[in-house]
Amino acid sequence: MRQAISPTQTTATISPPAASDGGAAGRPRRRPRSVAWYVLATLLALLFLLPLVLLLLTVFKTPDQAAATPPSYLPHHLSIGSFRSLFGSGVNLGPYVLNSLTVALGTVAGTLVLAVLGGYGFAIYRFRGRGVLFVALLAIFMVPFQSILTPLYVVLKDVHLQNSLLGLVLVYTTYQLPFGVFLMRSSFASIPRGISEAAEVDGAGTLSRLWRIHLRLAIPGVITVAIFAFIAAWNDFIAALILLSDQSKFTLPVELLTLETGQFGVINWGVLEAGVFISMVPCVLIFVFLQRYYLGGILSGAIK
């Protein structure tokens, strides 16, 4: 005998589930927010890209067009005369680029050596006062770099390192160490301790474990520290301006200031913008080619 089906049961069977109604109704509500977010992100991207576009347009203008008043935004004729003036008889920016490269690479080397050793010690070893020492190291973040330039000038003068690229490297390395040690400590702490203990059982020493195991597993953190140190040393202006007095030792940002001042108050905008473009290229290339390591280094130790 067939069982009779009540109207209530039929209605419940035919009616769609409530979850699907809620999901379908929820999608249109989130769509305007997504559109607004993409519009805002696009506007911010254009806001940051506009100065770079104007820079590129000015670089490839002729000197007369670059100095024209009122300015024209699009170049009438493409010219590389500004770059020729930079590295030719006009300005010869080559030595200053070499000085900046020397200071930046020296800062990267010094920061990496000290940050790797310091981060390894804080992450692996347990000793009395470790937390207090680490907090004291991070407290340097709270000290504005510009506020200690006068004491640094006096100290470097006493040890005969004022007006030298080596003294500038030491200053940059000192100020990059807190962030470098913090990041390397997080990178080493995210490595499972069982790997290090297994290597210790096999007879590997402290430096052997650091070089053969931990350092290779913490490559993203190492590259991130190197990128930050290079960009900070390459772009810094105020410390190089105060600590260097010999023009032959000026870094690129300081020399660009002399281009901005110009002779008899005349500014060669094409040459100045070409110098800014040259100073921007290394930082952009480094970030583009190493961004995957950079993102991995920033997130290292975040999830453990």
C-alpha cells in the first residue's frame, strides 16, 4: 500500500534549501565593495606611477624642451643627451655611482655577517638575559637616525673615520642591525629543531650546522636583509651629506643635490632627472628579481 504524502511534506520537498538562497543573495551585496576596492587600488597605483611616468618623459627630452616654460609633457623628439652629459664631460656621474655602490655593498656584507650570527645566537641558544638583550637591541628602532648624527660625527672624527666611505659603511651597518637580527632570528626559529639536533648527533659543530643547514634553509630571510640594507645605503642622503666633506667621496644622492643647485642658479632638469632615473634603476631591478625571496623572508617565522 502506498503511503499518503501530506501537502506539508510536498512543499518541504519542492522548496529550495535556505543556504543556497542566502548565498545567492549575499553575492550582489559584496560586489559593490569589490568594485570600490579595485577602483581605489587603481587610483592609488596611478598616483604612485604618475611621477615615474613624468620622470621618464623628461629624461628623453632635449635640453631645451626640458627647460621650457611652461613645460610640455610629451617629448617632441627623443634624445639621450641627458645621459651623455651624466657620464661625459658635462657632469661625469660615474665616480659617484661607484661610491654609492661601494657603500651599499659594504653595508650589505657587514649587515649580513653580523645579523646572521646574532639571529642564530638568539634563535638557537638559551642564555640568561637573552630576552632583555633582544629587547634592548630592538629599542634602537625607537631612536630617530637623524637625532644621533652629531654624536656619530664626533665619534668618527675621533677614530679618524670621518669623511671616509668606511665610516659611512659602519654607520649604515649599525643602524640596519636591529631589523636584520630580528628577521634572521625569526627565520632561524621557524626551522624545526629536530633538524639541528639530528646534525648535532651526527657530529656537526656549531658553525657547520649554521653553514650547512640553517643558512640554506633561511635563504629568504638572508636575501630580505640584504635588500633592505642595500636600498637603505643606496638611497640615504642626510648621513652622507653630513659625514662626507670631500666631493670626490660623495655618494650619488649627495651629488644629485649639486646638480639641483646648478651653476648661476640654472638647473639642467634633463640631467637632474636622468640622475634620478639612474639612482632608481638598481633598486627596481633588485626588487623585481628577488621579490619572491623578499616576500618569503618577510613572512618567515609568522606561522610556526
